[in-house]
Amino acid sequence: MTMRIKKMTKNLWDKEERQVFRSLTRQYKQEGYDSKEAKKLARQETKEIMSDKIEFAETLYEQALQDFD
């Protein structure tokens, strides 16, 4: 059961990451960047955004565990 939860969680994060990347790529292209540069910038920004989101989720989870103690 734990393995299934971990897989589902990873899939949710992967889905979120793909959505953020596509959205940012589209935005950069609308701003006039070519496809290669738009993807490069979107990749960098996606990495930062996802890192922040995961860090926030982990912190929230740790706080919730501490509240149960």
C-alpha cells in the first residue's frame, strides 16, 4: 500500500511539473522568445517553483505530524 501511495504522489508532482512547464513555455513564447530559449527559461523556472512547492508541502506535513504528538 505504501508503494502505491508513493507512486501516486510522484505522479501528482510530475503532472503538476508538466503543467507548470507547459504554461511557462507558452508565456515565454508569447513574450517573443524562440522555442529553444522559451523551454530553457521555463525549465529553470519550473525547477524553482516545484522546489518551493515540495519544500512547502514537506514543511506542512512535518508540522502536522508535530501537532499529533
